Amino acid sequence: MKTKSIIVIIIGLAITIFCLYYFRPALNVVDSDPVNVNPAGVRAARWPLFVGILTTFVGVVFLFISFDNERKAKQRK
């Protein structure tokens, strides 16, 4: 479970870094609200960055759970 959670953390960090690099915030003058714009100038939703952060968080939680299960198993012996 540890290796899978580490892989999930790496994937989540890769998604987050990619979204931070690829999507640039730009001020939408009409709405006075910042929106994400990709290099081609097309507006994009903010959900890819959220997915990367959420994936990283889930991987960290599973990693802590696996460490806790190992510690409890050692105490039983």
C-alpha cells in the first residue's frame, strides 16, 4: 500500500506542477474575476489544479494510514 500511495502522491504533484505551469491566471475585465487561460488563449476551468491537489492529499492520507497499520502490527507481535 505504501508504494501505491507514493505513486499517487507523485502523480498528484505532477498534475499540480503541470497545471501551475500550463495554465496562467488572467484577469477577465468583463467579469472582474480571474480565470485560467492556457497558452493558446483559451479560457479553462480551475478543476485540473484542484484534482492535482486532491490526488496528492489522498496519497498522503493513505501513506499515513499504511504507516499507522505497520506500527500497530509491530506492537501486536
